Amino acid sequence: MKKLSKYPILLLLYSATALFVLSYCKSEKQQPIYEDLGSVKSRIITTNTDFEKQINELKALVSKDSDEKLLQEKFESIRKTYKKMEWAIEYFLPHSARFINGPALPEIEMDEHTEIEPEGLQVLEEMFYPYQKENKDEVNRMLNKLINKSNTIKTNFQVITISKDQVFDALRQEAFRISSLGISGFDTPISGVFLKEIPSSLEGIKETLEQISTDRSKNKALKSIITEINAATEILKKNTDKNTFDYVNFIPDHLNKITTLLLDFKNQEKIPDVEVTTALNKNAATFFSKNAFNPNAFTPGKEYAFSEEKAALGQQLFKDNMLSNNNNRSCATCHIPEKAFTDGLAKSMSLENSELARNAPSLNYAGFQHGQFWDMRKDDLEGQSSDVISNKEEMHGDLTIILAKINQDKNYQAAFKKIYHSQKAEVWQLQNVLASYIRSLAKFNSNFDEYMQGNKSAMTESQKRGFNLFVGKAQCAICHFIPLFNGTVPPTFKKTEQEVLGIAINGENKTFDNDLGRGKFHETVAALQHSFKTPTLRNIHKTAPYMHNGGYTTLKEVMNFYNKGGGKGFGFKVENQTLSDSPLQLTEPEIDDIIEFMKALDDR
């Protein structure tokens, strides 16, 4: 059974009570919204009743050995029904959502090094496309599991309290989910019917906005949102072919307008923010708004919050050789600004001038990932910096000695004291200023960003075609998520994914690369063997050579690897490969267009 699915994601167990009993710290003028929106809950429960009914109808069809086309039609109707309430399930019941419509690969409990069986709609999709009658019992088992999840939805929404600010926040997240995961077909990797489903997601947003609106917005923002949703829906009805759809215009002309209008609705309805730090700022009209992303959502704690002063001090230290043992190497030695903070080598060189194990990754946008290094062995940039400094092959620095030097330097001492109000610099502060500098490197000012902000002349015709291929036929965006183009999953950006591609040692694709990647730290978890973090494609044109081993010298070699179906496509035995082994069947001109599009991701 062929797969095109996402790889294991860290199991996150949420407490439903904690999500719903929120206390907000607000000013006296802006009181929290505590009212329970019973009508909204009733609609969710009603939709869920339809969801369960349709699942039972599909079970009956399976039992009757109905033909494949009929089974697929019923399955697609189930997915559309789920999409109408997806906004609520993803927000209020995220753990259940993972097992209703999550990737068709095991969940992994990292601390326990154990795998949990996948279930839900994406698992069923693999069973229905194509359908084989000998799998009938397994199909029914998965359908029964889905019914159990439907019962969980009913039980929870009968007892929880939801408020207007939460509902709006959930609807806004859904709009951004459509603009990233939805538009790329993230959760329909086999059937590719996502363009048929987006109208159902939009309908769920529209109907719920109508429920929570008042006269303050009905003839203003709400009316405009409904008009824009209807216009988007009409376009989606005209073309549901993922290979020919015009993504490059649909996103800025419709989806960006919807998310922008949602802020107007919020302001007219005087809905306060839910007081939770999020990666996407609450005042971001679109993914491509100036300062849309909050780097503090990726820091270890409040004391690590980003500031320009920290970044400036971090830049000084980044270039200072005192961080290495022999004062002959700085961070900038292997991370060169003109090369998007890589070194241009297949593998970086050690202090002894021998090759290290892996390629130096770009530091641009590294701040928007949960997991540093190719193998994700550190959670954040703070941990990453000290790991590199103390590594015997890379810098061989001693943090105690480095701090002593810093505290003896009047300029450094004064700078640390001004920022942290402490008499002496501490290890965590050194880590934090270096991390802050790296966080400052994300500029979001590429030609692609400008295009998405409304300048239709910012990209060439070739780049526009390339983006449409990137999202559609080539399916790049189901792993390199818009707008960060890395593996940090929108719209919440709470986790960063890894992938198993089946990489060879070089672009000839004749010898498999045996680097275990993240699997080195989870030896008993088969799904993680040879897995590596999904890096950003922003500035990719500047960062050759490519892949974790630097074995692919050009973007053309990289695209040929994907076009063939990854390692399996070249005959490697990669049982846990997460990339589809089905050839993409991209033509040479199409590959050239995709490469041209990736040039549009270069910061200016």
C-alpha cells in the first residue's frame, strides 16, 4: 500500500479542562468573556451527529461489498462533514483531532521511546484509495475507532464552556489552517481531494461567525467576509484539479482577504485576545504581514524574550573568536551571511581540518523551529549554541573560561549588566544573546512575500508557475509548510516535523546514506531511523550543497531525487520512508519553474 503521509509527531496530551477553564489577565476596561455559547456548541454536536451517521452508513456499504467508487464518495462526504467542525475540534480537542484526521503514521511518545498506532481519516484514506475487499475487517476496525472519537466529541461539547473570544480565535486559526495545510492537501495525500473540501471548512467558519455576530458587524465585516467566502467557494467549484489550480493568485486574492477581514470583525465586535503566547501574532492580518511572527513563542521562557539589544550583543559575540578554545574560530566561520549563514561546503571542517559528519544548516529562520541540528537533539537555539561551542571538533570552547573572559571585558560586562541587570554574565545569558541574534536573521522580505502582500509584479511568470507546481503537482508544501517553508506545522506552530527521505550519499543516488539522524537517540523506534528535520527553503538558492550530508550539489539534483520517489524510487530499502515512492512525473521545464520559484524565497 503506497503512502504519502507525514511522519511521527510527538504525542501531546492535552487536558480538556485546562483548555476551557481559562482565566484572563486583562485591564478593568476590557473584561473577559465568560458567557457559554450554547448555540455554537449545539451546531457542533449536530454536525458531529451527521458525522457519526455517515460513518455508520459507510460501515454498512463496506459490509455489503459495495464498489470502490461508492465507498470513496461516502468517505469524501464524511471528510467534508468533519471539515465543517474542524475549527472546533482542532482548537478545543487537539489530542482527539490528531487521531481523527492526523497523519497515517505512528504517534511517538519520545520519553518512553514507544509508538502508538495511527488511526483516523488519513489511515482510512489509504485503505479506500484503492480499496481491497480483503481489508474489510481492518477498515471496519478503523471506522469503529472513528465512531469512538465522535462519541468523545459529543461528550466533551455537552459539558465544556466555550466563550466568544475562544471561538473567534479557533475560527481564525482555521482560516490560517486553510491557507497552509488545507491549500496544500496535507491531510489528503492519497486522494488529493482537498480543493473539494475547502468550501466545507469555509462554510464552518461562515456559519459560526453568523452565530457569534451582533449588529456591530453584520452589515460591515461579517457581510464582507461572507461575500469573500462565497467568491472563494465559487472559484473552488470551478476547478478542483490540484495540478492545474491557480494557487499563486487564490491565496492573496481570497484567503489573505478572509484572514484580514477577520481582524475587522474582531475589532467591530470588540473581542479581546485569548491571553496565550502564539507564534502568529494576534494582530497579523495574513501570514505575510510585517512582523506576523512572534519569536518569543519559540524561546524556553519569558526571561529569554527577544530584544534588539540582545540581538546586537549576540551579533558581536557571534563574530568573536573568544568562543573557541584557541581563539581561532567564531560562529561566523561556518555561518557566512552571504551564504544564508551556511559555509558552502558539503560538510563543515573540524578544528583539525577534517570533515565533520554533516552539512552546516542555514541559520536564517532557524528560530522558528522546535528542534535544532539536523537530528533535532536540542529543543531550542539556546541549547544549540552551547552544544556547538563546547563540541571538541567544532569550537572546543569552555563556557566557564568564556564567561570569565566576558566578565573581564568592560564593554561586554556593561552590555550584559544593562540587559540582564546582573553583576556578572551567566551561561544562560550568553546562550540567550547568541540565540537572539539568530532569531533576528528572519527577514521575511523575499519577492514571494512581496507578491503575497499584493505586488503582482514581484515574481516572474516562471516563478508563479513554479509556486503552483510547488503546492500542487510536486506536493512540496505538504512538508515545507507555507509560509515558513519548513517543517514547523501551522497554524499553531507548536511542533516541528522530521522526515525519512531515503537519502543517498550524493546526487548519483547509488549508495544509501546510513546516517541514523534522529534515530540515533531513539534506537528502539523504527519510524525515526534515518529521519531528519525538515529545514526551511527560504534562501535555499544561497545554501548549496544540499541535504544533511551535503551530497546533492544543485537544486536540480534535489528535484530529480524527489521526482523519482526518494530513496525507494532509486531501489533503496527504506521501510519507514515518509516520502511517497510514487514518481511525481515532473517534466524538465516544470522542474526548472519550481527552482525559479525557490529563488523567489531569497531574502533581499
